[in-house]
Amino acid sequence: MTTTSDQIDHYVLVLPDRDAAEELASRLTSAHPGLPEPELHRETLAGEDDAEDAQWLVVLDPPLPITLSVADLQDLVAEFDGWLEDY
């Protein structure tokens, strides 16, 4: 089953650290001024107490601006050794 953009509640860009998440969010808002401010969240991996074992999430609510595609998000997050999930 293919998910269409009208069925997506959030785009979640999963990144390895806070610096990468902040840089990606900054690049997104600079390149796409109409984009609402991305939300940054820290996600601790299950069973891990060490802060080094946390992933950082950049959460975007749809719809994406016309100047930003899902493929663009995938390419951008890959530059930071992350990946894109949609919910």
C-alpha cells in the first residue's frame, strides 16, 4: 500500500546527533521560508541510559511547501547520515 501525502501526519527526519538536527532544521527554514518551524526532539533508544545513544528527530507537518519534495528531504537527511520516516 502506498502512502499519499494527504495520509501523512508528520515527516520525521531521524538524525544521529543534536548538531546534525539543528543544522538540518536551519537549512530547511533558510531554503524554504514558508515552512513552519521544524520541531526538534531527542529520542533515547530503548534500554539506553547514555545520552550518546540518543537520536534526534526533526519533525515537519504536512503539507510540504511546493518547493520541497519528499525526495529533497531524503537527499538532505542522507547528507547527515540520517533517514526519513513518515507517519
